[in-house]
Amino acid sequence: MYNILIFDLDDTLTNNLENVREAFRKVNKYRNEEFTEENFLKFYQIDLKVWSDRASGKLLTPYEDNKAKKAEWLRATRFIRYYGEDNISYEEAVLVNNIYMNGMKEKVVPRENCFEVIKYLYNKGYKIIIATNGPLIPLKTKIEKLNITSYIDTIFSGEEVGFMKPSKQFYEGLLKKANLKSKEQILFLCDDLENVIKVVI
């Protein structure tokens, strides 16, 4: 019987597209660029590709043994790919990413009935955990803006171990932090079934 529910955050409890759109506007403002939906969607696809390649092992960083530098490099890479290597330096890409990350805190749009569902499950006695590939910087703010902080037992980001779903290291770090012993009691709820299938196998 399941009594521990582990939720993904972005695109499961939140509308990540709107969150990213607002953060991208902050980058445009900093660089004195006009926001257009076309440019935003171009960036959004590049961003998705970077994280997809990272999760599948296609994209390796020069800093595999340094969690902080690895995260910095990956996040700067998406802006270098978007603007082009001739148009932005690594240092500026890092700065732009910091602006973007802070922008991620600005507009948090919940999925329909997110609060009601989490509260209902909590009141039914389920232990609720949030585990995400998303960055640590906006994570707590997002959960606060969803108004579900008091219902969450543990919050975990892949940044804490330096690995993303569906890597074994991600789930090992999650289980350790949340002090979970029996996998048979756990149900994962997310927007990407592939991640769940791989960890079950």
C-alpha cells in the first residue's frame, strides 16, 4: 500500500511554461532586448534540449566532480546556445543565468486544483515529498507561492547530489534525505513517465 507520495514540481504542480516565460522577460530587460514569443519559444526549446541531453548522458560538463560548477556550466550553456558563442561570453552567460534564476521566483502558476489536491492527500495521512531536477534557488519560493509548504515533509533537488532524474544517484540522494526505507510504499507522480520507469527497473 502506498503511503508516501513523491511529486515532481515543474509541469506537475506548476505551469512551468509561464514561470520560464517570466524569467526570460527579465533576461530581455537586462540585455535591452524586446520580448517576442518567437524568441521565447526558441529559448524554451534550447533549454529543454540542454536538460534532456544532460539527463540522458549526452551532455557532459567539464566539472563532473564539482556540483556547484557543474550546475553553473549547464545553466550558462543554454544561454550560450541561445545567443551563440560569438555573442555572449561564458562570464556574461553566468550573469544572465543568475538574473534568469531570480526571475524564476516571480511568477509561479499552479496547476488546476494543486493546493486542494495536496491538502486533501495530506489530510488523508499521506507523507508528501517534492523531488525535482529544478534548481535550488527558486525551489522554496515556488513551494511557498503554491501555499503548500506546511503539507510537505521533504523537498529535494537534484542539485543536492549533482545528478538529475532518472540517474540512480538522484534517487539514492532522495531516499537518503527523506529517510525512506521501503520502496514498495512509494508512489511517484510526475509529468515524465520515463523517469519513473527507469528508477523502478
